[in-house]
Amino acid sequence: MSMFKIFDVSGSAASAQTQRLNVVATNVANADTVAGPDGKSFKAHHVVFQTVPMGEPTSQGVQVVNVVESSQEGRKVHQPQHPQADAEGYVTYSNVDPIGEMVDMISASRSYQNNIEVMNTAKSLLLKTLQMGQS
Amino acid sequence: MQNRLTQALDFQSQALVLRAERQRLIASNIANADTPGYQAREMDFAKALRQATQGAGEGALAVTHPAHQTGQLGATDADGLLYARFSQDSLDRNTVDMDRERASFTDNTVKYEATLRFINGSVRSMLDAMKSANQG
């Protein structure tokens, strides 16, 4: 049935945006994490979206195909008194860019809202279609 | 006689099916607003409705050879959908213009509801015509 596919399409997009928001939350939470004894600090993650066909040519959903790790070096701060400082007195923090993450968060939130609104509209249209010829 | 009664309904039901299809298409565009490389697509509603209600559209160029052009404006894919012209280039080659999609979505919603009302209206007039004078 044609209009019901909207729930699949927008639902897949909402779920993909949720996963994106989840990854952003992980990145922001770990923005100030320092490297452990192994010298490896937290690396920011980013989701990769891909179009997924849903039966008909007019319905195309979204899925998260991959979560990639940023390869950028962690930020180094000179803090000789820090317990995790290396031999030269540098502490390696995570490579998270907090401003970029906030922008990503707003973008994910707006896209999520858009898709929910699409679903609400489709729902009200379907309910009106259900009452066809009754009034 | 029966045919003449349902003729208006046939047209409106075709329009309703196409409106639902366009709604789905715009929902797909909105869903893929953040997908890299996604090309937004649009539907030539007038042409689709003409084709659905009259068979092959009048004035359409006959295609008798695979190399023939269909005489349609804009690039289309195999499903006969148009690729929306993008207003601003984006770095990830995504051509969804959210403002335009939201406007089209609202426009399509209103027109879907209007078509529904037309159908309800013709059903009501038919039922009224069937009633006898003393039925109220």
C-alpha cells in the first residue's frame, strides 16, 4: 500500500539520525578523555549514511552503513604535573572537535524532527483516507 | 449511465494515487537529506496524471528505437522521475533542498486533502441524487 511506505522510509531515517545522535553523544562525553597507559586516546567516531531502496523507485530509505573512526591525532597539552603525562610532560587528549559535534547534533536533531513531522502528516492523511465517503 | 456516474470518481482516484506517490517521493527526499551523494528527485505531476488518465500522453514523441529521446525536459531516470535542479552546491553532492522539499510536502498534503474532499463531495452528490424526495 503506497502511503504506508512513508513510515518505513521516514522511520529508517529517524533511526539513522538517532544512531548519529548516539555517536555525537559518545564523542561529546569523551571530549576531555585523556590517553590511558597505552598512549591511545579516544578517537571521534562518525556515521556514514547510505540510501537503501525500499521496493518501489519512489521510496528510498536511509541506513547507517559504517561508523568510521577519525584518524586525526589527539590534542597534546603540556601538563607535567598530570598523572597521565608522558616523559616530556605532554598529556594526549581525545581528538573530538566539540564545536563540530554540536553542529552535528543540531543537524541530526532537525532532520529527526523533519522525519517525525512527515510521519505525522502521513498518518493524518491516511486517517482521512480511511473516512472516505463516510461524511 | 453507471459509467457516467463514476467517471468523475475515476479521475479523482487516479489523482489521489499519484498524490500518494508524490508524497512518498518527497518523504524519501526528506529522509535522505543527510545522505552523501543522494540526488533529490521530483515528479512531473501534470504529465503523470495525463498519462494515467489518457493512456499515452498526447503530443508525446513516439519512441521506436532505443536511441530516441522522449522529448522530456530535464534528466530522468528509468522510472520517469525527474532529478530536481539544485539551488546550491554542497560538498557531499547531496542535492536535497530542505526548504523546497518542505514546501512541496505541504503543497502536496493540501492537494491530497483537496482530492479527498472532491471524492467525498461527488460521493455525497451521488447519494443525494439516489435518495427519493420524501427521504429528506
